[in-house]
Amino acid sequence: MNAKAGTEPLCGYARLREPRLNKGTAFSEAERRAYGLEGLLPPAVTSIELQVARRRAEIANLDDDLLKYLVLTDLQARNETLFYAILMSDPATYLPLVYTPTVGEASQKFAHIYREARGMYLPITARGRLRELLGNWPQQDVRFIVVTDGERILGLGDLGAGGMGIPIGKLALYTACAGVPPQYCLPVVLDVGTNNAALLDDPLYLGLRQNRVRGAGYTAFVDEFVDAVQALYPKCCIQWEDFANPNAVPILARYRDRICSFNDDIQGTAGVALAGLLAATRITGTKLTDQRLLFLGGGSAG
């Protein structure tokens, strides 16, 4: 039940439509009576382990990773407990399906496989009202926001509003790997337009149909977003995700002394790389200062 709803427990179909409360066929007979679910579910009561086995078999029968992604994200929208149970039943198999590499294709085809709303889309056309828009989010206690402007999605470039797949997938990892309750997580797209001509020409594209706003207008928009987050969710940490370098570095510098935030592409990648180097020196008994390092590629951390 969301934080703005009443205190009465959800019953009947309303409970089956709430992904954080829905247990599907795992509702016990007593729960089915208490929540008015009798007759709304098949009579068999199944364990979470059996539910996981059923879904794993369904996914294993699919040959295409994007189809597997869709099965998992559809499940996430219906039954979060089962979704995360599947992810953690075999992380090496299922995490690459909900995040990299599969999320890249999903983001490229976002407008063509769109199912239902998840997260917040904040367009620059709503400047002056971002706090109002964020106030529409049903949870009043948000601890982690992953936000992108969609300009540098993985190695795929400018995907505009289709970049939403990245914050959604990254926050699924927050829950699956770090145990962060999903109600504390909010994926956000700051839609300032796109310079991707193919998207602008696509009648199914779901974002603003305009070229990207740059300069002072962009900075003011991000400032308003940060102020709105601070006003509504003062305990929140913001993760900046897949911003192009000309914006990523200035954003970090601008807010580093004001809010709790980080950029995974810059700081996360660099931190993991450094950890790997330090571990290697321990194994080999050498010093990091004695190593010669080669940086390859044009990513944010390099």
C-alpha cells in the first residue's frame, strides 16, 4: 500500500494489483479469507520456492534476452517479492537480464516495448513546477534516486526518455544486492529533449520532441530538481547516471558540498577499478606506485 493511501488494508483485486503486497498463489487460506481473495485465485496454495521454479522454467524456455527482460519487468510490476526472489535465486543469470547488457537493448527500444508507468518523468517544459510533479509520487520517504537525462546511455549515446530503463534497472540492483526496500527507491528521467534524429522522427517516441536544452536553462532545471528533492526527501541520496561528460563533471562539482550524491560512471567505476588494482598489488606483493597503468576508452571515469 502506498504511503498516501489510508490505513485500511487493501482487499480483493486491489491487493492483487499492488505489487508490494501481492503474493499471488502464495497467499495462505487464512490470508485469502482475511483479504477477500477467495475465488479470485486458483485454489492451490503454493510456496515462494515453487513460484520461483515456475517462472524460472518460463524464462528458460525463451530464446531472446529481451523477451526474458520483459517477462521479469512485467513480474516486477505485479509481484515484487517474487521478482526479487528470482533475481537472487541465481544472480549471475538474472541480473544481466534486468541490467547490463540487456537493459541497453531495452532502452533503445523503450518506446516500442513500453508497458506501464514506472518512475518519474520530469520534462523541462514543467520548469517552476518540479516540486509539484515530484509530490505526485506515492511514497513520502524516498532514500535513493537514480536520475538520468538520457544523453549518454551506456555506450549507446542519446536515447532521450528511453534512458528510463537505466534508473529502473540500477535501482533493482539496489534492492537485490544491497537489500534496499524498493519503496525507498525512485527512478527519474530529466527530459530536456534529445538530439537523436531517429527518435524525434519516431511516432512512438515518448519524450519531448525537441532538441536538447543546453547552458543556463539546463543548469536552472537541474537546480530546481535538486531543490525539489531536498524539500520533499531531505534524507535522499541522488545517483547521477549516464550524463554526458560536459554535464556530468560540472554537476558533481556544483552539488558536492550541498547534497549527498555521486556519479556511478565517474566515481563508481573509478572506485571499483582502484579496488581491483589494490587487490592485485596485495596478491603480487607489489606497490601501486611501482605500476605502469594504461587507460583505454573514452568513458566518464577515464
